[in-house]
Amino acid sequence: MNRIILLAVVALSTLFGNCQKEKAKNNSDNYGNGPRTNVPASLQGNWMYGNFSMTEYWSQDPAGYLGNAFQMAIAFKFNANGTYEQYFTSSTVSGTVVSYQQSVTKGTVEVDESAQTIITHANTAHYKKTQNGQTLEERDLEKSELTITSRYTYGSGTENNGSKAIFLKLNGTGNALTFLQKF
């Protein structure tokens, strides 16, 4: 009888241990196994770009503020080990409808300091859309919906207010966006 109890305890311990290992593996795999390099100290950390409209909306009841006509922010977190997170959020007001869209993408990153390029390799992304406070859609994106590889050129500098900045151009297009370092 003791052997049966001992075998049951060992079997349950193994089962629960494997479940915990699988859960930990899934959490650590959010960044994937894409190409990566160590991220230079000068690029590590949180970088944010944002824009907003000068137009504000109020409901017909003057006490009801609806929000800014348009807001958008993009943020990157570059980790020393060659992983990254990219955050996107935007909101719009049209009539009396306030819409928010948000996403977070995780993956690996390659940085070439001499060529001043950053290549991101997306592994997972989560998306959420709301209107007037009601969630319309919230889900993990399918691989087919991801832009798996994005290439940026960059420069770095300091803004007039003393903030560290990186200037990113997606695939060498147009004007660079200024991302300020945030802590």
C-alpha cells in the first residue's frame, strides 16, 4: 500500500513539475529564437515617440470631456540580451465615439552599431481594440498577421532639454521619428 501511495505522489509530482516547466518555457519563449545580438548599452532601455492633435472634443453635455481628437505613441524596450518589446497605442474621437487600439509585440533584435541598423524579429503580438470603454477585440495575433522582420536605420543624440534620443527610420523611409529615452 505504501508503494502505491509513493508511486502516486511521485507521478503527481512529476506531472505538476512538468506543467510548471511547460508554463515557464512558454513565458520565456515569448521573445522567440530569432536572430539576435547583444544590445549596446547606449540603446538599452525604454524609448518613446508620441504625437497628439491640438483638437479636443466635448460631449453635448459640456461637462462630458470625450478626449483628444487623435493621440498615438510607439515605444520600444531594448534588452541587453538581444530581445525587445514594442508597444503601440492610439486613440481617436469621431463624433461621440472614442476608439483605442493597443498592441504589444515581443521578439529578438539585431543591432549593428557600425552600420547603425536595428532589425527586429517579431515572435508574438497581443492586440486590443475598444470603443467607448467596451472591448471589441482582444487577442493574440496570428503569425500571418505579424510583420516578422522590420529594418530601421538610426542615429543617436541629445535633445535641447537634455533627453537622450534615438532617431529611427523604418526601412530608410522619410524623416526619422525621435524616440526619447524613458525610465
